[in-house]
Amino acid sequence: MKFTFSDLTPSLPASGSLVLPVLAERTLTPAGTDLDGKTGGMLTRAMAANKFSGKTDEVLTIVAPAGVDLDHIVLIGLGKPEQVTDLILQDAGGAIVATLGKNAAEVSVVVEQAPGVALEPSAMAAEIAFGALLRSYRFDKYRTKEKPEAKPALQAVNLLTKGPDAAEKLFADRQAVASGVFLTRDVISEPANILYPRTLADRCLELSELGVEVEVLDQGQMEKLGMGALLGVAQGSVREPYLVVMKYDGAPDAADKRPVAFVGKGVTFDTGGISIKPAAGMEDMKWDMGGAGVVLGLMKALAGRKAKVNAVGVVGLVENMPSGSAQRPGDIVTSLSGQTIEVLNTDAEGRLVLADALWFTQDTFKPRAMVNLATLTGAVIVALGTEHAGLFSNDDALSEQLTAAGRKVGEKLWRMPMNEAYDKAINSDAADVKNIAGSRDAGSIIGAQFLQRFVNNVPWAHLDIAGVTWSKKDAGTIPKGATSFGVRLLDRYVADVYEG
């Protein structure tokens, strides 16, 4: 899809479809008022007849009347002027694609200064375009017999606004973020016969084209280092495991050159191992590498927009399979930290992968802060549903920074408790720690407590994204499927904390 930004002129487009934002109480912008007058009050009558008031999420499609050389006129509600935000504008862009994506080849969107709206028209135009771009994503590479009417028709979106050059410059950074979002959605959507540890490592290597330094550690190298926790998960699969390090130095002259670190769980398929999962729904476990996918997309976004930050992304890539060589419940492994782990359930494998990845990251890079992401527990879905990701942390300031960043981009976090009482539940009689507690209580907290045992004196946060990595319905700027939850959140966190 092509996006262009043009000067708004008194004469509106003479072809295609026209989109007009409308504020609360059916308040048209000047271009809308002008078109309403030229059509004898058609827009006003259509809004009244359809009980369209201009609230957010309201969309009204009107077939252009005779004498108007347009196919459609679409009214998009933005709500009260003082409440118009980046997110509302992005959702408006998403609504344009959802409404016209299959029946319009070209769309023009009028973006004008409106009384009471704080944002400049150029910024509004960039956000609408960003939302439309995000919603336009499709994962259709394996469809060979799709009917023409089911395919997208929309090819071009033209934003008509004052200050088009400024809008285009703002949109360029957003395009870089969208590129990272799309990469994350791509790898999460791929089936496990196509995306496995080696091929996901190869996708990471592609970031070298953007100036990211990528190192891939193979099984032999991890054995020498002593990553027994990660390797224990992988031993039942014919697919060799890898640990991938992606290093981006965007602030080489910074006074504090320590990077901010992002660590992702990359279980490319999770059967549960010997503690095998039920068959129903197991196909969803292709996206148990969602945390690694987010780290990969984030690193692409940061490098793509040339973020002024030093950042490192580390992903542990394994496949968890049952076989004659698979790890058994009751096995004891020695982690990179030297701590021994009693593996009571082989389906609590993500925390084992992260145990070694977290220790490696903090020991190697001495980061200023460390954030890990993982589709770690079903328990977090029971607790929070699909509206929030679980946030666990040893640092109040980091928690507040991440929560604020998530709120700004619509990727909501909810901080969960951690304390010594929960930690005692994973003390083992046979080893230093066991990978599950003796009951199902507080499952997501227990997972976080386990991870914290492999974190030293560094500000750290664990994001349990099991409930928000995949969406079963379209919403706003997110088509059904992989959401990429975390890419935009962490990009905003970097921008606010390290570039602000």
C-alpha cells in the first residue's frame, strides 16, 4: 500500500473514495461543511438518518450522489476535540482500511485543523496513515486459491493536509516501527515446519543489513558455556537449539554506554515435552516463540528509525518435543548461573530457556535495565484475559516507565505482585530450585519468581504476553492473528526513557 501526503486545496479529489473525519455532535471540519453545502445537506441528513454522532469508532459509508465524481464518502468519528489522541487517530486509520480495503483502490483523507484538537494537522495525518498501515497487514503467503473479491483492493492512501512535508517526515519513523511490527507478525504466524530454531536464527541474521551486529551461538558453544537449562528443553527435538544476540549501537557517544537489554523466549513449537499438552488447541503453540518474535521486531524498529540508544536483544531458540531423548520430569539440570534446577514439569520449559538467556545477558552486557518477554503461562490469561499483559518486576521505576509507554501505544500492562512468600514455593528438596510449585495457585507469579532467581542487581521486568500475543478477532489497528504486542510498547519505552 502506498501512502502519499499532499497539500489540502479548496477542490476535493474528483475520483476514488473520500474520507472525512467528524468530531462529536456531528461537527464537520471545513472541507466537510463545504461538501455538505454543495450536496444540499446530504452529509447532515445521512448522519441524522443513521444516528451517527461522531463518536470514536463510528463509521458511516455513503455512496456518492449524482454530480459528485466520487465512489464513496466515508465519515469517521473522532469523538470530543479535547480527547483526540494518537491512538484515536490510529484507530481511525485502521477503520479506513477495514471499511474500504476490499472495495476501493484509492482513498483520499482530509485532515484539517479543528477547534479544540491539540494536535497539528501534519501530526494527525501521520497517525492516521500509521494506523491504516498497521491494519493493512495480511499473512497470506500460503493461500493459493483465494477469490478475487476476498483480496485487498486498496492500493493507495493520500493524506490531504496542511504541512504535508512535516507529515511525511513523521510518518517515516512510524513506517520503521511498522516494519518491525510486521516482522514480528510474520514470524509468529509462520507454521512450525517452516519456522524453527535455525530458520528463526536466519531471520535474526537479516538485521545485519540495518547495521545490527548479530551473533548466533550453536549447541556446542552453549554446552561449553554451561547452558544446561536451555539445552535440557531442546534435547528431545531433532532441531538444534540456538542463542542469538542482536547488538545495536545507536548511541556510541553516550556518557553511559551500557545497553538496555531485551530477552525473548523462542520456543518455536511447544508440545509440552514428556508432560505433553492436550491435542485440542496444540496448533497454537507455533506462537510460543512470541517473546523472541517481539525482540526481533523491536530490534528492527530501533535500527530502522536510527534510535539513539544502545540496545541488545537476546533470544533463546528451541523446540520442545517428546522423544526417547527428551527431558524427563524429575531430571535435574545445571543452569549457566550454576544453580541446579529440578524439572518437575517439562511443559514449564520457557522459564528454563529464559533462565540461561537472562543470566547470559546480564553477565555479558551489564545492561542498564533488562526486560524479558514470554508467552510463559496460561495462568496469566486466567488472571488478566486478553486485555493486559502481566508485568512483574524488581524495580518500581522501570515498572512505571513500561506501564506509561504501554498506555501511550494501547498495549496495556498490569503489574502483579512478587514476594518472598511466593518464592518459597519453588524451593526444591533435591536441587536449588524447582521449575513449578506444588500447586496451581498463582501460576504466573510462580513463573516470574523462578525467573527472578536468575536476575542479579539489575532493574528487571518480565512481561507475560501469553494472553495478548494472538487475537481471535479484528480490532483497531490489529487484524486477526499475531498482534506483535510489545514491539510498539518497548519502542516507546526506549524513546521516552533513553531518547527523551
